[in-house]
Amino acid sequence: MDPRPIPQRIADGREFPKSQRRSSFSAMKALRLRSLSISSQISSSSETDLPSPIMGRRRTLTKNRTFETLKEDLIRKPSKSSTDDNTERASVSTGPTSPSGTGSQCTSIFGDYFVIIKSGPLQPETSILKSKKEFLVLTPLALVKFRSRSAAVERFPQISAQNGAVNVLSPIDSASSLKDCGASGELHIPLEKIVSAFNDEGTRPSFGIEVWWSDSNGAVFTCLHLDFSLPDDRDEWLKQIRHAIKIRAKSSSEDTTPSDIERELKQLLEAKQTQYNDSQVEIYPVIPRRPFTRSRANSGEVRKGWRDHSSFYVAFTKNFCVLAQFTKPSTGQRVNPNLVYFGLVTLSKVNVVLNDERFDLVFRLPLEKPRKLELSSRHHRSISSKLYKADTYLKPAWPLWTRREVFFIDGEAPQMPLPNGEDYGGFRTTLEAFIQGYQCAPVDWTVQWKNVRHPPQFCLHAPKEQSKYTSHQLLAVFRALRFNDFFKSLSFYNIDFSSLSGAFDNAARLESTVWLSRTGKRSLTRVEFELVEHSSVLFQEIVALLLGSESIRDIDLSNVLGRKHEALLLENGRSLPSPTSRGCEVVPPVVLLWKSLQTRCNSISLSGNPLGVSDVAGLSRVLQNRPDFLKTCAISRCHLDETALALLWEGLHEQRSTIEILDMSHNSSRIEAAKASETLNDASRLRHLNLAYSLKGNLDGPLFRPWSTTSNFEPWHLEELDLSGWKINFDTLCGIMKFLELDESRSLRRLALTNCGLTGDMATGIFCRLGAGRDMNLLLNENPLESGSTDWIDLIHGNEAPKMVHLDMIQFQHESDFNRLLKALTHNKTIEYLSMVGTGPPDRASSKTAELMSRFFELNDTLRYLDLSGYSGKLEDGHLGWGLTGAMTGLKQNMTLRQLRVRNHDLGAAEDVSELCRVLSTNRGLVMVDCQHNNFNHHQFAKLVQALNLNRRIISFPLSDADGAYAVQKEKRSFLKYQAQPEKSFQIKVLKSAEGRLEGLLKWVEDFWEAEAKKAREIIGRNRDNPNNHSLEFEKEYIDTWKDESLPSWLIRISETRDKGKDISHTT
């Protein structure tokens, strides 16, 4: 005989042995059939396994037998046969029936309401008026609380007198019970309406359970407190209630959220999140265990009844977790729900116990206090799973261990999805989530595939609508890049980090410190971890970027903290040419990771950031102790004095075998050329060398030797060379010219020898070796090129010149030589980019010079970029002035010149700007014109704007506020000069009247200028929207030199399109 209990054998689908099938009266047969039906529903087999006669018999019994008749049969003294049968049942039900043996998987209303899962008394209240013990009954469909045990027995007669033992079955008619439940039972709660059941967290001395359920519309949640004498009783009841709810939920088709609540909440969310296209919304009912809104400063206690007449739902969009409170006031008027938004990426801690419906969510914005949600819901598993999946989706590059630091979920081990390659390793999704979660404005960024040493490169661009990014915007970018292995290099060039400088967040921080890389191959020691743990936010973020990702090779941190230093200097009214004592916050984390060998980043740019004494010492020490690993080092404009430069150069000397890019230009002091030569002679891998204004002293022999006649020597592959500011010696110049003769020099793109004391003979030697039309940029600014031979001018005439030439600030002593240069440029067919800022004849341009310049404008069909600006403050007497105004006649028919810049020539003094207006209105080749700082008055400016309106080609016409201010001051001077005439004599009243007229005149001029400037901007916008202009192509260097940040993004950079791939701009 099977020793298992009879109900268990029924649940397993096995019948009673024939010996146990005892005959009895019809009521017991009906009970027997009903027991078999219910138990079969519990079994793992489907409902179709039940014999059809049983189902038919059950319907017949329910129809013919009344409640009173069945009750009489139950209280009648049973026969011997029936006694045996009842004894058999009593042996089964002497204790609480297991939910697994009685839970129903279908919605039969004939028996499930009256199958008792558990019953028992509650702890009596201390009130004298309620001395009787309340009684609780749990069925597969409802939880019913009665005033007393007798009231419960009246509705459930099978409750025996032996310690709350229950019978499995009840023949009571279900419909009558539903009607009479309110009369004899205090409360009837359908299980499918229960939102959550959890341990009472109040201060009451008993062991209690809170059961929250919703009304039929889901508009109001109500709480039932159940108190028990012993904790074991409470725990057993809570277990049975939750299991019954789970079984009921499987059989019930009722939605988790009422349709009207779901519809209203979705409409509110869609209205707020339209810009983010959060179409997927998941909603779950929850119970807040503590107030979730920010309490008032003077309110330390929780308001009593803060959950009354309310319902609560948590909704998940793509990037947000929203807690909604619907309130139903006594007036019945409709009240909009209270919505509280939490960014999913701000989730710091999740505490979930699988056998407990209570869970805690902690959200925290950086640099702010955390906000904790203490919730409970029977959907806690679904909610925690949703949070985990959302965190995995929004931060796909973050390794699994970072989620273990956030999610404390017993037994959960979800799988991590692979990042989408088109999403830059999940970066776009993660950044969007952080931007929305931190509730900050989007940022501008691009992905560079070309003209970068380690593509793809992430580039953050300066904001257009604000002066600098906020701390939350920067942290959103940093944390979106954390653990991302898609990018190989990062660029934060000229991005102001001052909003994070000096900020500490360790006191309230809940997020774990990054100490391990994504794959776990690199990690910090305990000492290093403690250092990072107690450091500033910026220190921690730099460590997280370079340690978390194992793909970053290069990071550009140029001028990220330079503006703050400049502001401090202006505040103190002094300048500090030497290293500061405070230090630069971005240097120590880099030194830490280099010292511990825990980053693959071996290229860094720190230009523009003032370095402290400790920074220089740390860099020098790690470079000396770890030789031959550094490939890029850019430390220009860092306010290094002679001592700091010498100390840093000692470290760089140990990197001479691997260094490829070295930039030490424009620091406060210089290094001896002889010491630099010791390092550079062995630096054969150099590609970029910039020592502008960094060398001093004489040198015996060349500064470096990029070539050799020996067979085992490999020539250098220099791409950029800048020795500006050092009077170059003959041996070094010969070495450069020898290198230019080699085929390897074809990779040279920029040769800057500004202010190097080059004579005309030296320049001639350079032009001879460069040849015709080499694709490079040659800078010979501020050199006495007229001294000695001027054959270099003839070489330009004969097309022996590179593609880009800078001849700025060349002081011609003879007008004839300048005129020769104009003739040479007129016939040159190789120079496409020409800059002659501050270069001109010794005196005002003569008529001959003006005529030659006009022919130059008219006949040259090679130039694309021309800058003939004057140099304000130095060559006032050398301005081209009126001569340039008349010479512009030649530009009317020039169809090849695209960019023209003529600043600082006092064109307004000519009074007649008609020629410039004709150029603006008729020229169809010019696309960008810059004529700022030419002292135009408001009438002249209006004529220029009117002429600009006739041109539909120009897409850049920079405007300066200084020009408007000059026009106002010019008008003021004219007015005062007129009033100061000797024949004018005024009384005091007249003088006061003149002051009033002057003030009104100046206001009118200011408003007039602003109105004309607005027209100019509208014209430029119109031309930029013209589809005919969208096919324009420019060299990248030309666009970068123009420096107009308002240029449209659709401009095609030719140098970028030469390479495979495409750079894409984003605003996220």
C-alpha cells in the first residue's frame, strides 16, 4: 500500500484502491466527486484527464442540492461506513493543508472558494471591546477574516474543533457565501486583488503581516493588519498566503494593472518622454513602505495616513523608473497622479530577497544625497529582473562584477547581452541613459575614424549653448565610456573640467570604486585602491576610464583645467611662470596607473594645463623607472620653468627609443639645445616634433640627424617639425634640407621655422628641395627673408613652392621686392593656401602696388584660401588700407578663391566701400569672407549687409561685437567734435540738451547695428539652407584655420574623404 497521504496520491493522478471505496449517502458521494475534481486540478496532468461522468455529476449535484439540505446532511450523525470515510479524511486534515496539494490551476467557482488552505486565530487586540479572537481563513481564491471562530465555522463547517484542523472539502454553495460574507466575515479579499503581503515593519509588539489589496478599479489600495502571537505562525501564514497568490495568479487572466490606470499613466509618460521615443512602458503595482518624496526640512516625522485613498504603481521606460501615486479624494474629483522620476543609470543599490516581497532601491545623482525607495510587491521578481536587464542593456560594456556591486539578488544569474556594434559598443545607449538619468542637457560628440593615430576616437566637443559642461554632463560622458572597449582613443581637447575640479563625493557615494578592468586582467592593489577610494571625483573617473577599458591607447586632456588656472591668476592680479604648488588633478591618476602597469594607455596630451611641482616630479620619476613605453607626450603651454623642464627631460630621455610624438612648446622657460640634442639624436621613431620656443643656446653640430649615409640606418619618417623661436644653426638646417631630398620626407606635412633667423639664402635652399606642389604646410613667418638673396621669390614664380605657404610678418624694406612677390603669386600654379598676415610694403600701398594686387586678385586661378589681414598694433603704417579697397575690383571675376580674410586694414577710413560691396554682391566663387576690425561706421556696415543679401553663396561672414562698439564710439567722437567747434556756445540748458541728444543718438546707433547684424545672420542662415551649397568641399586645414564655430556640419572635408570611413557627429 502506498504510504503517502490520500490527497497526495490523488494529486499524482492515482485512484483509491477498490477496498477503500466505501458506499455512503448521496451527499458524501457528491463530496467525493468534488474532491476528486479539485485534487485532479492540482495535479500536474491537465483537466482533460478527468473522466467526463465526474464533471457531469458535479454539475447535477450543484444544481439539485441546496445549502440547507447539504448542511443538514453534514450535521447528521454519520453511519459506520461514512465514519470510516470521514476518519480517513480527518487523518489527512489534522494540520494545515499544504498549498501544493490544494492550490487550483483553474477558476472553478464550485469548490475553490471553500477549499481551506489554512485557518487559525489571530492575536486578540488589547481593546476591551474586542476580547474575542478574530479568525482567519485562506482559500485558493480569497483571504477571509472573521470576527470570531464561530463566525468562521458558520461559513466553513469543515473547520474541526481540534486545534484549527480543517477538512479539505466544503459542500457550501459558492454564490450564497459571496453574498453573505460581508455579514458574518469582517473582510473578504480576493487573492488576485492582493498587491503585496509582507511582514509588518511597525513598532507594534506583536508579530504582524500587512496585506495590501486594490479595489476593482485599481484606484485605491487598502491595508489589512494581521497580528500573530508567535513569529513562526506569522512566517507560516505569510508563506501560505504568498503561495496561494502565486497559484491564483497563474490561473487568473486579470492584468497586473487596470486598463484605465495603464492608459492614463502611459499618456502622461509619453507626453513627457516624446523626445526620447520611450514607447515601451511596463507597469507594476507596488506598496511604498516609507515615504518616497522629499520631506520638508522642518518635518522629521512621517505624516500619518500618507498612503490612504491612494494607489501606487512603478513604471519602467527605456531610461527611467517612475513611481506614480494616484489619489482618490473624498470629493470624487479627478486628481492628476504624482510622478517621481529616477534615472535607471542612477540606480546604486538593489536589495531583493527572493522569498520576501519587500525590496529596496537606492538612486543617487553624483555629488548629491541618495534617495531610497522601500517598496513591496508580489511582482518583486519581475521588477528586479527588469532593473537588471535595463542596467545590462543601458550599460552593455560594463562587466558583470559592476552589477554584483549594485544588485543583491539571491540566486539570480542573468546573462549579459553582447553590445551592439552599431551602437559603438553600447556607448550611445549608455550615454543617453546617463544624460536622462542625471537630468542634464545633451552633449556634442563625434567618432573620428580618420586623421587620428588610434581610430576610432571618441571626441567630446565644447558646448554651444553654455560656457562649459556641468558636472553631471561630464560624469555622464565618463561613465558611458567606462569599460567601453570599442574606442581606441579619447579626446577631451579644450573641454573645461573645472565643474569637477576639487569635488569630493566619498561621504555619500554608494557606487563602488573601479579597481578591476572589464576582463579582470588588470587590477589595483589594496594600497592603490585605498588611494583611489579617498580621492577626488575627477581622480576616480580618470582611473575608471583608463583602468576599466583595456582598449584605450591615447587620451587627449589638453586645456581641460587651464581656464580655471587663468581665472585664478586674473583674480590674484598676477602671473605665475613657474609650476604651481597645487598641481593638476588629471596627472596623478595617470602616473598611478603607469607606475602600477595597469593601463594600456601610452600616449597622453596635457597641453594647456598648468602642472604643479609634484606633477612634474611624478611624471619624471615614472618615466625614468619605466623606460621605453611612452609613445606620445604633449606638454606645451604648461607654465614649466627651467628646473621643471630639465627634470621632465630626464624622464623623456629614457623614452627616446619609443617616443613618436613630442610637444614641449611654448612653456615659460627653455631647455639647452645641447641637452635636447642628446635625446633627439637617438629618437629615430619621432613622427611629430614640436619644440617651438623651447630651445635656447648655441649648438655644435645638428640638433638631430634624420638621415645618414650608413647602410644600417633607417631614415626618419617625420610628419611635423616645428623649431620656431630658436635661431637655427647651419648644421641643423643642412640636416633638414638633406632630409627633404629623401623619399621618406614625402610624409612631412608641416615644417614650421617661424622666427628662426632664416635669411633669403636659407629660404631659397628650402624651396629648392621642396620642389613643385608638395602637399605640405611651410611656415617661414617673422624671418628676414629680404636679407641676402631673394631668389626664393623667383622660385615661387616658377612654381617651385608647396601647396600651403605662410609668409606672415615679413618686413620688406623695399617696395620693389614686395611687388615682385605679388607678380610671382599672380603666376604661381602650386600654392592653394597663402597667409600674409602683417606682410606688406614698407609704406602705404602705392598706385602701382594697388594695380599689381588687383591683377593678382583677378588672374590667380589657383588660390583657394587667402589671408591678407593686417597685424593690429605693429604695422599701422604698413596697412594696405585704401590701396586694398581699390584693388578688390579684381575679385569680382575670380571664381576659384573660396575663403578671403582681410582684417585690420582700416577699410572704413576710405569712406567709399563700394568696391567691397560689389565683390560681395557679384562674386560667385567666394564662400567665406571675413572683414572684421576694419573700423566701419554704421552706414558702411549697412551697405555691406545690403550687398551680402544679393549673394546666395557666402555661408560664413563672421561678426564682431567690437566692431559695433567701435561704431558707437566713432559716432560719439564725431558728435563731441561737432559740439566743440569754437562758434558753438551753449548755455547750461543747451548743454544738457546736447547730452540727452548724444545719449539717444548712441542708443539709436547701437540698436541700428544690432538690427543689421541680425539681418546678416539671417542671410547667412538662408545661404546655408540652400541645397546648392551643400556640395561644397574644403580642406580640413582650411576649415580649422578659419575658426568659425557656427559652420554647418554638412561641410565636406576633402582630407577626410580621402580615407575610408566617415566621421559622424552626434548630440546626445
